[in-house]
Amino acid sequence: DIHLTQSPSSLSASVGDKVTMSCRASQNIATYLHWYQHKPGKAPQLLVYAASTLQTGVPSRFTGGGSGTDFTLTINSLQPEDFASYYCQQTYTHPVSFGGGTRLEI
Amino acid sequence: QVHLVQSGGGLVQPGKSVRLSCKASGFNFGSYGMHWVRQAPGKGLEWVAVIAKDGGYGDYADAVKGRLTISRDNSKNILFLDLNNVRTEDTAVYYCAKDRLTGAEPFDLWGQGTMVVVS
């Protein structure tokens, strides 16, 4: 099974900041890596798929990158609505797996 | 508008069973693989099960294999998850989710979540 390790587990930032979070896979997953935003009491939302493609409707301040085993999600100019948890997911092979998450706090 | 609306869940005694439902609307339900994902209190997202678009294939996380059953009724656009012989560690919010396309795809539509408490 493929294990995804996200870092940091939590991150404090302010409105207007630029933040970067990481996701490392236990083996090569090419670009089968996706990012979700999850707010308490809400459904998770797909932000970036295939490592770097922005899902329709997602603001351009979100940027995904990487391939192989190392991936990043960058948020430029944080907005109040961006404070949430972020999860990476691999669909390279079954079972599908998620990282442990990065909690972005004000 | 595309939607996944969940129902079911609640308080369940250990060893008992419960069925979760996920009603799809606004898209061709029978053209997409579907999944269940759960989040235990204070924990991250955990993939639980997948079912192929025609219902002919299903797979499960090792932690639930043999106790959970995923199924679908494409004539009614409904996805199901039967939790049998539930354990306290099955306590979680359960989400249904849709494949973006066919293949190794992310989940581009999620239900609102339904809570299962095993106690």
C-alpha cells in the first residue's frame, strides 16, 4: 500500500500570507496526486488534481506541483475562507489513500 | 446542479448493522465509479470502499473488509453502504464521493456526510 506523509501537520498564518505544504509518497506515483480542502461540518472539496491541474472554480491563488514522490500545494495571498484542513490523495494504485492532513490556522 | 444527498446513520450498538444511502442527482450516475470515505473524530480522511459504475466490482479497505458492503441501484441513482457487525472504531462521519472520470481519478463530488456513532 502507498503511504502519504503530509507536512507540516499544522500551520499558522495570516491573511495575505503565502503558504506551502508538502505531501510525500512512499513510492513513485507519477502525478496521480490530488489535493482537497476540508472545513468542519462540510464536504471535502477537490482543489487540484493530477498534481497541478486546478479544478474548475478553484481560485488561481492555489497552485499544485511535483511528481514522483514529492508534491506541494501553495496558497498565495491567503484569504479568510482558506483556513481549513488540506489533504493529499493518491489514486495511482488501490487502495486509494489520503495523507494525514495539514491544518491551516489563523 | 449536481448533488449527492446522504441519509442513514445515527447511533448503533456494537455488533449491529446500519445502512447508509447516497442519492445522486444532476449527472449520469451509472457512468461513474463511486466511493465511501470516512473521518473518525479528530482524525483524517480514510478511504473505505469503491464500486464500479456498473456495480460489477467492489473493493474495500482492509480495516472494513468482510463487515462493510458497498452496492448501488443505478435505476434509482442511489449508492449504499451496509455496515455489519459494527465496532466502536467504525464511529465516524461517512462521505460518499464520485470519481471525476473513469480510471485513477480524484473525487470531484462529495455528499454532505452522515454520522455513525457506535456505542
